[in-house]
Amino acid sequence: MTMYRVMIIDDEKYIRKSIRNRMDWEKFGITEIEEAGNGEEALALLDTFNPQIVLVDIRMPKMDGLAFIGEAKKTHPDIDYVILSAYSDFSYAKSAIKLGVEAYLLKPVDEEELGKLLQELLHKRKEEKLSRISRSIQTEPGGPEIPFHYKWVTALAFYSEKDEEYGARIESAMKAETEQHQNCFSYYLRDCSRSTCHVFLLNTETGTQELAGICAENVMDWIGDPDLRAAVSKTFECEGLQKAVSQSISYLKRKIFQPGKRLISHSVWETRDFAEAERKFRQDLERVYAQISKGEFEYVKDELGDLVDALLTEQNSIAFIEEGIDEILVLLRHLPNEASGDMDFNVLFHDFRSKDYLLVYHTADELRERLQGLIRRLVDVVMHREREDVVEKIKEYIERNYGDTLSVAWLADKYGLNVSYLSTLFKERTGINLVSYIEGIRMEKAKELLRGRQWSVTDIAIHTGYANSNYFSKVFKKYTGVSPREFRDAERKAGEN
């Protein structure tokens, strides 16, 4: 599942919040939203946030929407820009068209209209990606498109942490290697390659996957880098080149489970039916969401840790692993904003911004520790702030409502907490158990009322939450060492003196 990012730019904060809160972004695969109050702020955020879609108002201070798009297009031409405006003036629309804006929506923004537009833009992106892959088959940078010579293609993906020059060495080695074989051509897929992943298509007459494996092994021998890894897809007819490319990269990501293996090919786990595993994963995820909503953060850390452990096994497909990790990251972003504070999620999740983030990890244990560390950090911050908040809220409630029927179980239910957890938490934060705290508040109020002469002991007992005046007197004597009447007499005599 690809994670998309959207930026909303408007000088009216309530408009930004309205758009952000009314849309079901996750339905479209959009998991990150950024906001800016004008064009200048937005330009400063583009490089770090790197959105696929920008929704921008026209009239804003410092830099308006059209000026922003003009500047942003110079460095980020691949972003889809959508104008939001309360003005239907044709001159604005004409200027927007000249700038290559994807759409012009009138405010207030209609949810259904925006939803349809998002769906269209993201669908177009997927189609363009496939088209780019087809166009990227070139013999050299900027060269003409080369038609396939033969019917069969196999994709080879090489992983290296080296720079672009290293990719050129691999390309040169692949060219030299395929020249050793008859009826065999290789093409470097530049648009599919990254700084750490270099993808080639091998076009052959016989369609043998074995030949692709031999080429990959020989290239790695020629390069002589012990850290270089490669993966070979199955063989497809030329129309299936997209499947071949995706499969080779997917196999290459499995290196985290086979750190000592140089060449990775077909895995039985990639074709396994994961319907039952996915069902259980989502059930467990829903349980964690429920725990978060109840504030039961003491369980969340362990539950998420178990989910990570269940995901990162060799028996799972890479697609299932990536989708599961994406959903865990989305859940972490759902932690209460007031609890997660001013944390910069873009920085925290930087490792996972790229679609092929799995490639940078050498082992499953390394990835597991990164995710577990992220979970620990976020949940610990939330738990710390939640503990402070909930205890203070309970104390305030008791001080205002000491005369009501109060119990640990009732308060735990009111604040959505486990009884045992609340008792332990309150004692940790205050140094006194919750029952004693309630009793102390009531007794101090009773002492205050006993200093006057307007209230009888029975009335004071009822007012402070005790239906039985005898029981009230017993508790009062235990708390102060004297009965209510003795306390009142002593206070009166002290006042006379």
C-alpha cells in the first residue's frame, strides 16, 4: 500500500482544519497531512514533506496561491496542484490553467467533489508510473526507445548502498555479461532505479530464468563487493514487464530474512494466501485502537510489539509486511495529539517515507528494533502525559463532587480505565491510594463545616457522601483522632480563647 501525502495551504486556519477533519483521507491511501498559512510557509515545507497533492487557496498574504504554484513548479513539477478559492473569476482560472493546475474547486469545498478528485489524481499517478516504466527502457540516458527483440523478459534488481557511479559500474558489468550470451539483451530501467536499487530487464529468446541468475552471479563476482545483493524475478512475456519489475524488487526486499544469501529468486511465501493472517492482524489492530480510545496505554506497547513480531517473519509476503507496517504507522499517528505533543512525525517516520524503505534494512532484527524503538518512544510519551492528565482530572472531579457516591470502580469506568491500572497509577502519581484520597477530601470538607454551627453532624455526613452518620463519625474519628462533636467543641473553645 503506497502512502500518499497532501498539503493544505490557506491563510484561514479554520478552513484548513475543516478540510482536514471532514475528509476520510485513509480511504484514499493518504496518511500524512501538512498545513501552511501562506505560500512562503509552504515553499519552506515542500522539500521535507514532499507531498503528492497540494490544495492551495489563491488569495493569501505574503505569497498568494498562483505565485506559490509558479515557484513550486520549478523544483517540484510532479506535484498535483489543486486551487481552492471563493472566487469563480475566469481570470484566476485562466492563470491556473497556464500553470498546469489539475483542478479549480470553489469554497466551501464539497467533500464528495474533493473525494472524486483525489481518487482521479491518485489513479492517474498509478497509470503514469506504469507508463514511465515502459518508456524508461533505453540503451543510454536520453537515448531512443528500444523495442524488445524477443518474447521473454526477466527482471534483475541489485541492491547497493553506494552512489550513482556505482550504479554505472553495475550497468557496465551487465552490458558486458549479456554480450557473452546469444539472443540476450539487457536494459537499465532508470526510472525504476534508486540510489540503492538498480533494476534491469533481461530480454531473451528462450525465456530461461536460469540465464538471468547466471548473469546476476557473474556481475556480482565482477564487481567484487561482498555487500552487493541481487534478486531475479520469474520470466514473463514482454507485456508482463511491470510484474517482473515489481517481483524482482519484492524478492530483493526478502534479503532481510536471508542476510547471507547473495542471489534471491522465487519464494513460496510470495504466493501464499494471507487472507486468514490479514484477518487476524486487523482484528488485533482494532483491539489496539480500542485500547488507545480507552487510555489503556499500558497494554498498547506490548500489543504493538507482538504485531511487529507477527509481521516480520519469513512466512509472510513482502506486500503483507509492508501493508502491516503502514497500518501500524497510521495507528501511531492516531495517538492523541495532546499526548504526543510537538513531535515531528515527518522526522520520526523519515525511514518509512520511501515506498522501498525495506531495502535499506540489512536484517529483519534491525527493522524490528527500529519499529519497536519507535513504538516505545511514542507510547512512553503518551503514557507519561496521559498519566499526568487523567490523575489531575480525577482529583479535580473528586474535589468538585466529593458528596456523590464515589468508588474506584466507578471512577475507572468514567475515565475508561482498568480498575487495577487506575489504582496503581493514582498511587504512583500521588503517593496515596485513591480510596484514602477521596476520604481525605471528604474529611477536610467535614472539618470545615464542623467549624460552623449551621450544619448538624447528620447533614454534614450526607453532604460529604456518607448516608450513615454513625459510619461517618467512625471514619472521622479514625482520620482526626476525635469524634465530630468533640472536634466541633474543641474548635469552638479555641475560638473563644
